[in-house]
Amino acid sequence: MRKKGKRYLTVTIIIIIIIIIMSFSKPSSETFNKWLESKYDRACVGDECVHKNSKEIVVHRDIDNYILINKMGVILEDEEGRRTLIVGIGIFGTFIPFAYNSVYSPFVDLYSY
């Protein structure tokens, strides 16, 4: 019985430490822009981005702050009117790709904003 109680206490402490670390290590918008540049080769400053020497503008930016994670997304439009949707989940100081759609159409909006 005593070993079982120590095991539960150890697991509880580990879970509490992980929750505290996750809540303090949520990435910021600047980290999202750095992630876009490293993962998708899009350098964004404000509402303008550059991708392979062509300019894109930010049509919509979405930021959802949850207790332990962030969800950030952006819809970009290039000079020819094509739209791209990029969404990432922020956890432990970095982002994980959640959705990427290079032929995004607002008429068939699966990711409503």
C-alpha cells in the first residue's frame, strides 16, 4: 500500500510540473513568424510576407490562446489572388503544423474565421 501511494504522488507531481512548464512555454506571435520562415520559407513583417521573391499580404490572422497551448493561423494572398492557409499548434515554445492548404478558397471555407 505504501509503495502504491508513493507512485501516485510521484505521477501527480510529474503531471503538475508538465502542466506548469506547458503554461509558461507557450510560443508568441514572433515565434510563429520565425516558424513560418523556417518551415514554409515565408518571411513576414506586419501584414506583408515574402515567399520566393513574390510578395504576399495577410488577409486574416487568427490567434487562439488556450491554457496550455496556442493555435495560430494565417491566410496569405499572393499577387495573382491565390490564397494559402497555414495553421500551427504552439506547444513547448515551438509550433507543430496543423493545417496547410496552398489552394485555399474562402468559398469552400472549412476553417471558418
